[in-house]
Amino acid sequence: MASLLVVEDEPHIASGLRFNLEAEGHDVEVVETGEAALDVVEARGSSLDAIVLDVMLPGIDGFEVAATLRERGHFVPILMLTARGRAQDVLQGFAAGADDYLPKPFDLAILVARVHALLRRRQWHQAGAQADTTPPDRFTFAGRTVDFEAQQIRVGNRVHPLTLMEANLLRYLIEREGRVVSRKSILEDVWNLREDTDTRAIDHFIARLRKYIEDVPSQPRHVLTVRSVGYRFVAEPED
Ligand code: CA
């Protein structure tokens, strides 16, 4: 059972979401505005397992809610509900810190599956980190330390929080250090492949990781682009 927050102002959609998620055994709180969502997250903090967040809301919109949560250091997974056919919404959603998205109108069964995928990835992400028998779930390279448990990367004195998907993508690249990783395999393994996902969304995540990791993001030395294929992570580049 997970503790979920649904942010949706259209009553029939909100009640459908509540009904279906509760039927799966989850604890569901519904709010109608972004402002109320921010209050709930402030009050409940890490007891929330995931948020289903509509983009179009009265008052502040879903993008602003996601961006504000990330700014405030809340890294609960967010599934964003976007308008169908608006690639711009998807990119803006990822930019704001969403972990996944689903275009409206959606099939409730698919929504439930997506929420479960987010919850599984969160568990997987935390599992390796918290088992007593394993060393701290950190990776250090070239003066940078990624802490997967705390979902952050430290570079010198600066600490950048990571969203779940940023952390998962970085882990995926690090585990394949020195190897070329295709966009297709990232879509399949990190994003759970969907045909409607714009591959530019991956590029956007890579750009964010570079901003955290690279001295000069436009001239990356660790997260390299392999033209027309994908990416390659290099821990200690040779000069
Ligand atoms: Ca709405």
C-alpha cells in the first residue's frame, strides 16, 4: 500500500482516480489546487510515496507545483497529466522535475500501471541503498560524489538534489561505465519504453545531469554524446 496525492480540479476525473487507486489498496488524498498540493506536501513530507499532478489547474499550474516542490527539496515521484499532443507540455514537465507523464484523456488502467511503475522504481532505488549488508550506495568520480540514497550529487561544496529519474538515469549510465548506451535502451530500461515518448526528453535529462556534473556543460567530459546512438559515461577522463 502506498500513500498517494492526487492533484486534479475536474471532479469526475478526480473521483475516478481515487476510486481506482483505492481499489488497488492505496491511501489517496485528493486536492483541487496546486497551492493545496504544496501545503499537503509540506505537512506530510516523506510519508507521501507519489503524486499524480494535473497540469491545468486553477491558480498555479502543475509545472509550477513540480518546480516549487523540487526547489524546496521534495523529491517525491511525480506523474504529470498533460494535454494530448502537446510535446511542449512533456518537455516542460520534465524540466519542472516530473518523473513521468501521461497524456489526457487516459485509460485508468494505464494510469494505475504507471503509478505502480513509479512506486517500483522508487523501491528499487531505495532497496540497494538501505540493505545493511551493502556498502553505502555512493559513487565517487573525479571529485564528485553521487549519493543514491540521499538522491543528491556533491561537487566540491555544492550539493544538487536529484529527482528519482535523474538518479535512476545517472545510476544506469554509471553501471555501464565506458560503454555506449543507446537512447532506445534508456527508454526501455529507465523509462519503461513508450512509443509516444519524445527522445528529446532524454536529452533534456542529460542536459540537467551535465549541469550538475560537468565543469563546462557544453564541453562534457563525463557524460558524452555518441552521435546518432546515445551516451557514454566516463568516470575518469584521460586528458
Ligand atoms: Ca485540470
